[in-house]
Amino acid sequence: MKIRSITYFCDGSFPLDGKAMAQAGACLQRARAALLQAGYEVQTTRAALQPLGAVPGLEPGQLPEYALAVQAQLALNNIDYAGLGPVQLGDAQSYWAALPDVLAATQRIFTAGEIATRTGGVSLGAIQHATQVALRNSRLTADGLGNLRFAALAGVAPGTPFLPAAFHAGGAPVFAVATEAADLAVTAFTGADSVAQACARLVAALELHGAQVQQALAGLPHTFTGIDFSLAPFPEQSASIGVALEALGVAAVGSHGTLAAAALVADCVQHARFPHAGFSGLFLPLLEDQRLAQRGTEGMLTVNDLLLYSAVCGTGLDTIPLAGDIAAGELAAIMLDVAALALRLGKPLTARLMPIPGKRAGDPIEFDFPFFANGSVLAHKRGALSGALGGAEDFALRAR
């Protein structure tokens, strides 16, 4: 197991307060040193700020300047990445319009926007804005990687340590840990004689590492809120959640039985005893996992499959490669399904959708990015939203 990120949550301001970012850097370096001493590799450190509309003194037209100031502070304070905080429901459209400019001007800044909340319902207008942002982001680079740093959020609470979903609730700083722990599931499930044994092994591993991480971070000056053990993968066989699900007995991820396997993994994570933070469910990020990318290329794993599994385990649709010519209404329809699922089930979901310029469904794709596996563009069901669902209203959707 590795530590994907230590994420420090704090308030931003405009102009940016360099003292606050210096405190963030100091806390993150102390936490990194403590975890390294406990035997854990720490891949990144990150800062997450409050929602954009809540930043004192910040106007929408100043977002690129704000993002560059945050990025400069990252370099000064030895922090790897930062999340600016999301555009929230009710914020002006001009906040949304500035997000692609933020990504074009920076390399280490992540952005997000809410499309649904448990109190505000589903916002069709926000979905339209998020769609336009994703389409503009897809054209920022030839490989379509602009959307790596943008996600649409549905029902996501503050304090989630994974970017792009991470943002601060406001007030006193806190920090949390995100893990890269799919290897724990691979080890637990390989050779297991029964479901009970497989699950017991995974729970034991989660609790062991949870206790060790918590002990290593005891005594740091800011409040530690917990660990997000969403079993994030890495593109190699030993750290593949796809390999883990197949070791549990699924013929191939995407075949029948995958839903049950995903539900079992999520159940283990949610009931293991450790300080929970963020999603604490199960990631199925297609492009971050060799086996998931392989099954997508084979046609075994589709957008609808991944959405279905999110109903029992996941964090939504993450790093999903789509055709570069996908229509805005078709992209909006996918986001609407994510939003509806999140609110009906009362759980946080995100959509990090990646139209790839010049590519069609089935085309191979390769990335010069160590956290991504090579794969193929997934097919999506054609048909844009229209009628009432093609509008811009907000509507309530109550949890069942």
C-alpha cells in the first residue's frame, strides 16, 4: 500500500495569504516525514481550498490570476498540487466559464463544479455549464488530458482527500489521507477459499494499515480527519482493482458477478474500523487500472456498466475516455445520470469524463502519464437530452 496523497484543507483569499500556504506546507511535510518513517511511500501532497464563491475578495474574472498565485505558493512551500474548490450551485455562470482558462494557465491546479447537492437538488443548468467546461478542456491539449484536472460533483461533501473532488468546508485547517491500496484487495482475494475468508483478509489489512497510519500522524498540529481507503489502483497488475475483482471469482470485470464483487469490496471498506474520510468506497477509474482498461478495450466494460457499479460501491465515472466528437447533449445526459444516482442513493459521486480529440469509439489511446494505462475510447449511447430535461431548471430528487 502507498499513500496517494496527504491533503491539507484550508481557506484561500484574494490576494492570497502566503502565511496560510506556508502553514499548509509545514504540516504536509511533517505528515510526509511521519508516514515515511512508518514505512509508507507518499506520492503527493496537496492543498484543497474552499468553494470559489466563498473566497473573500475573489471575482470570477480573477480566477486565472488566483490560480497562478496558488500555484506559485505550491512551489514555494513544497506542495505538489492544489484544488481551488468547486463552483457551487447558484454561483454565476462566469465562474464556470473561467475554469478552462485556469487549467490552460496552470499545470498543478485542479478544478471542479457541483451539478447536484442533497439540499439543492439536480441543476440542469449546472450540468450544461459542466458539459461546456469539459468540452473546452478536452481541446486544451492534443491528448485530451485537460479533463484530468476537472470533475463534476454530485453530493460530494467537503473533506474528501482525492482531487479533483477535494475542497474545504471553511474555518480551521484540517488534513486527511488518500491511499493507493488496490494491492491490499489483490493480496486478500488471491487464493481465498471462501467469500468470508476473502473479506476477512481485506478487512484485517485495512484495519492494520489504518491503525498504523493513524498512529504515525498522532500529535501533528492540525486535526487529522481520517483516511479515504477507496482502494485506488495503479496501472500495474499487482495494484489493479480489476485483478482483485477477478481473483475474487468474476470471470472478467464487466461480466455478470462484477456488481456483487464490487458490493462486497465496498462493504469491507465501509465496515472496517479506521477513521473514515471522503468516499471510503471503491474506485473504478478506467484509465488508472491496467485490467479495467483492458476490459474496456475488449468491450466487456462499458460506461453503463461503470455507472451500474457506482450504485453499490463506487465514486462515479472516473477517467472515462470518450469520443472527441461527443455532442454536448450526450455528455450532459451522462452527467445527469450520475447526478440522479447520487441523490437517489444519498451518496457522493463524481464524473471525470474525457473526450479525446480526433478519436472515435474503439480507437486505441496512449498517454505519456505514469498514472494512466493505455486503452481504448469507450462507446457511449447516442442521443442528446431534449424537452424538459434539456432545460436549465433545478429540481428536487429525494433519496429513496
